[in-house]
Amino acid sequence: MNSFFRCLTALLLAGLTFTSSAQDLVHKIPSNALAVATIQGKNLTELMSLTEFNNSFLGKELLAKQAKKSGESYTTIEDLGFNLASSFYYFNQSNDSVTYNCFLAPVKNAAQVDKLYTQADQKFSVKGNVRYYYNVDSTEVARWNGEMFLFVIARGKKEYFSKPEVMERFGLTNPYPIADSVAIDSAAAAVDSLAADTIAVEYAEPAAVEMGMQDSVVVDTAEAYSSDPFFKNEDQKKSIVARWTERMVDDFFAGTDKTSILNNNDFVKNIDPKAEATIWVSGVDKLFNTYVPTTYLKGLGFLNGYGSGNVKLYLEDKSIRMTSSMTFSDEIATVFKKVHKRKLNKRFLKYVNEDRMIGYLGYAVDTKAYLEEYPRLMSKIYGSVYADEIGMATDLFSLLLDEEAIGKVVKGDALFIFNGLSQNEVSYKSYEYNEENFESKEVMKTKKETLPDFLMMFSSEDTRLIDKLIAYGVKKEFVKKGSGYYELSIPKSPLALYFTIKDNIVFFGTNKMEMDNIASDRSVAKVSAKNKKMLLSSNYAAYFSAKKLSGKIPSEEFGGAEKLEKTNRVLNALGDIYMNSNPAKGNVLSAQMSMDIPANQPNALKYLLSIIEDAKK
């Protein structure tokens, strides 16, 4: 497993510093890959050169750690042996029986890659110009030559190996037929732990590799374990997976699979040469089912109708930007379009003041449409298993709920504004004990509580039910009437809540003066064009200013002034963060998140490294 982390570290480091376009291994990725992650370096060299990274705080620290592990001098990450002028990939390839997690990298100097293993006392075999590495049970395999490096972690699917016909085919037996799944999982964990601690391995020679499998694995464990049927069964499964893995890697290097991921139109369509990193998933439902066995779901379809998706990272001169998109079936897309047809209430902006605001979260959905579509969504998820029950529940749901009436009470749009933190002194009961007579005395003490300062508002065309709830609260004396607003008293809670209704908007907040200003028409609005556009054109929008939060966090929350100073330093270095959804286009829903780069920073990559360096100080 150590080899995996070394390889992953090398891939991530290499992605930081590319110099020019070179051989691209993307054509080696099979067309049936479920997910592909790409680090494109051709853009990164414009942000930071290789020399700059080697001389940066992070570069020096990483090279020093590598030198300490190996006992040799490392002055540049080029010494790792990978070709930093090309792209690096992760891809997932799965079928009904096994999942392969694969890391693919271009090689510049195979001898330097060899050193990563020899310096870590990891043995490998050589046949011709190809190197072969296997872990204890051969379910983790690395193979490399002068062109490429492939590291594969293979895991057999428990659901597949539990099928009676599969167990019979491979001569597997259930050693604990009456044991529950918890006991079996515990035993499996014990197997992994024992293997990691006590199994000694004699690695395969080239001749053994030529046979397509390591046959020289020597297990040196206690007699009691070697006779345990569970351990034997697990060893058989791993041996089967190891053979499949060997065949998979053989085919990859031989190029026998002629169908490349480049033949997948959706993958090609989502390649953006301007993105520094991309994650693409061929089908969210397929990937979900790969890692969550259908036996656990019992036929349920949580992600039925969800298609391909992608996330892209852009490191730009003025911002760090991340975009995401997801495709849906016609049925699901139609539901989302109905639910998302509402936009945020424009009158909310009358009560937004950016001078006080640290952040906000706004959303707008159509409550009526959601309640109408909810039974259909539940039927899609559970209908194949609980068709009769879902049908009755749907009828009952429609009978009990008046979607149109509820949609008027709570229209579905809301805005939460975070104005910071404050400290209040609160009283609480405690007891003082007399050790002489063992009696206790009740006393009142005070302490400081750090509380949020926020304002929340949502639209309501019909407030009759809310009015009745207020009248009931006043009668029971847990709601106090003020001048145009109310105070809600929550027993044993240090947080005071105030609320009012105005302009068909229900307001909740923690600031008494702000609520009084709202009720008395004294609110002062201040909203930038950027935030106004985000809130009114998106179904979901969020904003956070870390710099505004700096200096407003009590030191008690961080265990002292020193930690608080460090936290404030990082907060001051962060730019404003924005997140919002985009209007639906056909069957695609998308969103984006971005963080501004301070004016004194040259670009996003150098800015990120400066934050890491500052946080480490």
C-alpha cells in the first residue's frame, strides 16, 4: 500500500509542473471506463514554471521528504522519472465481479521510477523493458516501461462471489452459513489486518510473470489461521481477482482493447483544454451501483435517471473556478424544470445590506410543483419493490395535502443572511457541593456563549396559519409581542429569536434592532450588481467573505490568541467565495463555484501555494 501512496503523490506533484505538450496516454483508457480524472499540465506552466515550484515552500518540503526517505538528493520533481510534459490520469473500470482503480502516468526515465521502488525496499521483476510489481496478494499491481506507468488496485465484489453459481464454479464454500453479515465483515477485516502484519511474500521471477500469475507467494502465518475455512475462502477469492488483474494489465500494455475512451462522444465533448483538472463520470447511477451492492439496495433505484457528469477546475489570473454539470433522463429533467421554475422574491433585496453581511444562502423552488412531483419521484425509487405500498402512499399523500394551499403558505423561496458572530452572557443553574455534609446547593452562574447573528426570510402569500400560530404562542406566553415584531422564547436556549411578517415575507432573525428596523420601514439596502444577478437568476446561490469574518471570532472558540491569530491570517488571505446554479439547458443542470484572487497575487496557482505556506507557518 505504501507504493500506492508514493505513486499518487508523484502523480499529483507532476500535475503541478508541465512544460509542453508530449505523448498523451488518454487513448489507452478503455471506452468502458466509468470515471476518468485528468490533470492537464500544459496550462499550468504559464502559471508557475518547474523551477519556481521546486524553489517554492511546498516544493522544497516535498523534495526534502523524498530525499529523507530515499537517502539520496532530490533537487527537482523531474527526478521522480515521470514525463512532466504530458497529462496524468485516474480511471475506474468495473464489471459485475471486480472493480479496478487505475492510475496512469507517462514515463520519462524508467530507471528513476525503478529507484522509487528499490529505495523503499519494494521488489519488482523485469522482463525485457517492462517492470512488474505485485503486493502481497497480487490485487495491487504496478507495471511500467519507458513510455507509461500503470498502477492498479483491484477489489472483488462481495455480491458476485456470494452467488451460489459463482461459488460452485470456483469451488468456494461458505464457512459460516449461519453467521450474519456483521460477523463475516469482521472476519474479513481480520484477514486484511493479519495479511498486512504477518504475511511474508517471495516475489515472482520474470518466468513466473510470463505464466500470467505469481505462483511463488509464500504465506508464513500461524497454523490456526492456515486451517481456518474463512481464510482459505478469502485467499481463493483474492487469487481469482489477481488472475483477472494480471490479464487486465496484460491487455492494457499489449493494446488488445482497440476501443478507446476517445470513442466516447460524451467524454470528448466534455474535454476543455482550458481546465487544469477534470473529473468525468460516464453515469452517476452506474458508478453508484459499482460501490453500493444491489443486495443492500434490494432493487431500489436511488439514482435512476441520472446520467453522465463532470467537474472542471480552472486556475485563472483573477479567480479559482470550479464548474459541474449533470445530465438527466427526459423524465427527471422535466421534474427539475417544473420545480425550478420559481425565482427568488425580488423584495428580499430590500433587506440585504452588504456592509453588514458576511455571507448568504438563497434558494428558490416551486413548493406546489415539488409536492406534485414528489410521489412520482418516490415511485421511481421504490416502485419496483414496493409498487402497491407506494401506490397507496401516493394516493394518501395527495388526499391529505392540498399542494396549492401549501404552495401559498410556503412558496419555496428563501434567503438566509449571515452577519457574523456575537458573544452573549447567559445565566445557568449549577450546584455547589459541601464535602462535609454531602449536601448540594443550587446556584446561578454566568458564562459567555458564542452565537450566530443572522436574518432569514421566506415568501408567503397566505399567512393565516402563521397568524394563528403566533396567537397561540402569545396565549401560552412563549411568544412576546413587541412593536411590530415578536420575540420567541425558547426554554434553556441562549439564542433569542425575533420574527415579523411584512410585504408577504416572513422574517426570522437574532438581531432585535434589525427586526425593529424591518417592522418600522427603516431598513437600509445595499446590494452589488454581481450579488443581485446571482440571487435573481439562480435557483441556488451562496456567497461568503472570509475576510469579513476575520476578527469577529472570539479567541475562546480556538483555544487561545495564538491559534486565533493564525486563523485570522488565513481568513484575511482568502478571497470572496461565490456559488450558484445555472438555468437548465435541455437535459443538463450545471453549477459553478469560484473564489476571487487578491489583487496582489499573480495567479491562482501561486496564490494557493502562498496560502499553504502561510498556514504552515
